[in-house]
Amino acid sequence: MYKLLIRPILFCFDPEKVHYFTFSLVRFVSKIPGFPTLFRALYEVNDRRLETEVFGLKFKNPVGLAAGFDKNASLYQEFSNFGFGFIEIGTLTPKGQDGNPKKRLFRLKEDNAIINRMGFNNAGVTEAVARLKKNKGVLIGGNIGKNKLTPNEEATSDYEICFDALFDYVDYFVVNVSSPNTPNLRALQDKEPLTQLLQTLENKNQSRPKQKPILLKIAPDLTDGQLLDIIAIIEETKIAGVIATNTTISREGLQSENKTEMGGLSGKPLRQRSTEVIRFLSEKSNKAFPIIGVGGIHSADDAIEKLDAGASLIQLYTGFIYEGPALVKAINKKIVARL
């Protein structure tokens, strides 16, 4: 029903306005008695064999909602009813910020893709914490970044502020240094600043009575040499794992009119490269750390490809927009069928 009736209507309007309209609609419908139960009946796959233990956490299934969708932790409870095993909120920054000027979100229908240059628009970490205090059993990842106006030399402080604020309210952390939409952010992926940033956070983590897994989200545009550096950095800093991958700045093979827009590309065109990065990291590290695979998952087969390449968990974003919540159920059913 989603692809036949709902998506064609939604895709007639500006994508950012549709995003907020959809949020309002999901919030409203979820308050109607019986609808959360109906959503769970339609989209959840309840099978103990789907339970996955990764970096010390137990996921009821390996399919998550990627960061960027519920930036402000506004609807994590409601979206969990669509069958997701976990929800990643953010990217959050210490102070709220508007992000980049609009228009900043573009559909590439012919390519089943999206280009965004949102720029870490969010209400700030404090507002998110207030909402996370009301969590009723949803496994939450906290994706953290730096404010646009914070120079790279002071970026570590921004990540520390978010880490401290979120620590009691998320199950794992994701350090985002790979968005192409914050000026100079990707420079933090260089070996020296990245090692320093991750070591600072992991030292802070180890000082706590109970630690939380810290993951690094990386760009798909890294070279093999840079990916080998990532493996070495993880070994040195002892963080828990990697999310591969963020959006790409590549425009290779695109057909859509909007292909020249600036920003990060997500969706089907990213599938192959994301899988290549997962496989490279898994093989070259000898499976030394868990990987969450994200990028171009629009079908159950796409998800299986990521898992076979070495991912322990997967996340949806653009595929969820194009295919709807039935995709979550299809992936989980496919995983069960292979067991």
C-alpha cells in the first residue's frame, strides 16, 4: 500500500516538508488507541532467532533506523513500532543549530536516492535528553557531532559535551566525523586528530563504572590506505566498532536531474561501495570489531549482502523512505528463512 498509494502522494511535495508532515502524522496516529499495536502486528517479526548480541548489547533484531531520520529523539518510541530492533538518534550537537540554508534535501527518483546538505540541524543535546528520559525499552544509539562554528581544534570538547549529556540515556555512541555537510568536518577523519578524539572519548568512557560502546561512522569515500588507518586507530583506541558508511560525495552513474546538487548522496547508488568498505574492513581486520552496515539497502537481498560482507547489524534510511516499513519486515523474514 505504501509504494502504490502513499509514496506517490508524498513524493509530489518538497522532501523536507514531507519529512516533518510524516513526523506529525506518525505522532498523531500513534496516539490513537490500538494503532501502535496494529503497527507492531503488521511490521514486527517476533522470532528469538533474530536476537543478536553485539558489543555487549542484545538487539531484538539486527535492523535499525539510521541516524539523521529522528535527529532530535522526537519519535523513537513510535518508529520502534515499525519493527526496528534499534533506533539511532542524532546527529546531536552541544548547541541547537538551524543547519544549512534551504533548499537542502533533494530526491533523485530515477536513481532511488537522496542528496542532503542539512548540516547537523538539531535542537541541541539537552532537548534530546529530556525526551530520552521517557524511553520505554527502545535500544537507542546516540550519534554525536560538533557545532558548525566550533573550529576543528576545539571539536573534541563538543563531542565530550554530547557524550557526557547522553551517557545515561543511550545504549551506544556514534562519533560522526564523516558528514560532508559541515565545513572541514571530514578533516577529523585524518589519523592524528581522529586518534586523539576517539582516545579522549574512550578514556572518558573507561572512567565510568559501566562503559558504553563507542562506534565510529566513516565515509564511503575513504581510500584503502585510509581504511587501513581506521583499522589501526580502532586497535589503538579500543573503541567498539564502526558504522560503514555515511553518505558519499561521488556522483558516478547518476541519471536524475538533481544529481549536481551539493551534499551527501544516499540510497541505491551507494549500495556497492558501502558493501565494499564493509568487506574490506572485515577481511583486513580479521573480523576484529563489529560493523554496522548502512548504505543503499532497498531490499532484503541488499541487507543480506551487507551481512554476508561482514556486518553484524544493518541500518535503513533512504530505503525506508522509498520502500516503506514493509522493508523492515521483509529483511527480518529473509534473515529467519536463512537460519
